[in-house]
Amino acid sequence: FYKGLLVALNNAPENAPINIKAYDTADSLARVKTLLERDEMAQMDIIITPNNSQQINLIAQFCKENDCYLLNAFDVKNNCYETDSNVLQTLIPQQQMYDKAIDFFISEYANYTPVFLKNLEKVSDKAQFVKQLKSRLDAENRKYREINYNDVLTAENIARLDSTKSYVFVPLSASRSDLSDIMYMLNAFHESCPDSSSVRLFGYPEWVTFQGAIKEKLHKLNTSIYSRFSYGVESPVKEELDREFERWYGEKMMQAIPQQGLLGYDIMMYIINSIYENDGNFVPENKYEGVQDAFYFEHINGAVGYCNNVIYINSAYENCMKLFGTSYWYSKNIIGAKRCFYGKNNSRRYNIHVPANSTTLNTLLINNTSSLVGATITWKK
């Protein structure tokens, strides 16, 4: 995290009024109390906190008394942003994440019949999300189907589905083993359908980590996955950042979800941009769309402080993702673009960002000669 933060600081405009101080809290509340007693702490503008709720609450009180901001990037369960106007929570809380994922689902699958898949022999760890999704569908008079199965999804379980209709499948579990239990039959049903875009799969943050054969099967099923972070999207900015990180530290950035190096980089760039664009003053509401993280801080659900109010919808296709709310797509090549859009390339909904060296895609978009399944694109540089 700190290494990525320093790389971002190196990219700050010259003479940017930014000074960084780093402290080792030793995972100790007593140590945090000692650090806060230092004279220089009262001069801080922003304090990025450790991943410890007690320590965050203590620092929040200090920030309130000394008129500085607290930025919590690690503890999703801490809720002091609800009552403290100096607190910024970068991790969207679970309920708000569910709400946004359901908003996306309702919009994206307006012409699909949802099909909920429940394995009767295993724990349904996403039952709460599915319950809320069904409630929203009921409120909007949207029909859906439910299929219960034992151990493995079979042809008999889905025999009543009409291959000429459009379906989006939603399992009640996010585990890799449970996903494997349904994938064979879902792919077989997909291959039997005359329209390959008529079968979709919707799933969970845990799925972005899956690799190998199961990832390929997710690709075939046009899968959308909601998450707090983007994942697996290669862009010129990301590629250059990876090279810069390796030049600095002699090693590649550690692979994880989220990547801590990217998190540090994005948070620092958010702060730098806010200060630079507001005459040296930090403004929490300054929006930022980064390499891995986006920050749209708002007062949500009556909170006094700020909470990041954005999620990513990650496509299982390589180099394709969507930031729900701002409708941002990135695709590295024409094949990826075709797979991502599936007829939804309406310029009123999407901003299309294209690499400078992608001649084919640039020409296609600028000249409106697209056959990205038919819709005319209005290109704006």
C-alpha cells in the first residue's frame, strides 16, 4: 500500500503542497494514543487509518477536535462515518453494495427472466442478497423462476426452460465448488440456444479470483460480477504503473484482491487531484476514477460523514468492466468490445475509452461503421 502511495506521489505536479509522514502503530491502541500526542499531528490535514476499529474511533475523535479528515481504507465494518463529518469511508458498506448491484441487475436484465439456483444439500451463503433481489423483483412485478437441485444441476432440473427465451441465472452460493456444480449444465443449455446472448450468469465478488477452466466457462456465459474493486482490466495506465513499480522496488506488485499497491496509488492520486483541482484545498466530494478503485464520496442514508458510493460490475471477459453509476467501459480491442456490449452500446449510457494505439477500434468508432451488434455510436473525443 505504502509503496503504491509513493509511486503516486512521484507523479504529483511539481511544487504540489503535499507532505507525507508515515508512522508504525505496532497494531497497538496505546501506541496510537502516544502518536496522537505529538505536536505535529495537530497539523495534519488527512490521516489514513490502520485496519482496527478501536484505533479508527480514537483517531476519528482526534480528527474532530483538530479539524482534519480521517480516511478509512481498510475496515469495512467501521461506521463512524455515519456520525462524524470528518470521516471518509472508501469501502462501500454491504447494504449499499447490495442496493447498487440490484439496481444494475434490474436495469441490465430487463429483458431476461431471472432463474435462481439453490443446491438443497449445501449452505446458501448468498441467501440474504437473493432475498433482497427477489423482493425488488416482486415490487416491480417482474417474474422469476426458482430451481432447486441436489448436489449437481442436471438436464432434468432445467428441462422446462425454453431455449428460445432469455434467462439470467443467479446461484444462491458464491463458492467455487457450488459454481462448478452448475457450470456444466448451464454451458450445455447455452450451447443449445439459438441466440448466444440469451443465457447470462450473474454473480458475486468472490468469483473475480477464479482462474483456469472455470473462468473460461464464466466467459462463455456472459457473466457479470459485482465488486468493490475492478479486477483483471489491463489498460495502458495499469501497464505503465506495473513497470514503474518494478523499476522502483525491483519486484512486481503483489497479486491480491484488492492489490494493495494499486489501492495506495489510487488513494494518493485521489488526494493529489482533489488538492490540485481546488487551489490547494482538499475537497472530499472530488470524484476520482482510478486504476483499480473509484471514489465518489457522498453523504448516504443520512450519514454526516462521507462514504464511497460506487461499485464495479466486472465482466468475465478479458479487459472489460463497467463502473456502475458512471457507465464506464474499457476495452483493449475490438473482440473485447463486441463481447462487452451485446447490443447495449448506446452513447447515452456509455463512455467508451479507447487506447491511443488501438487503430481498428478508433477507426470503427469514429466512422460509425460499427457492427458491435448494430447500434450507431456517437463518438466524442
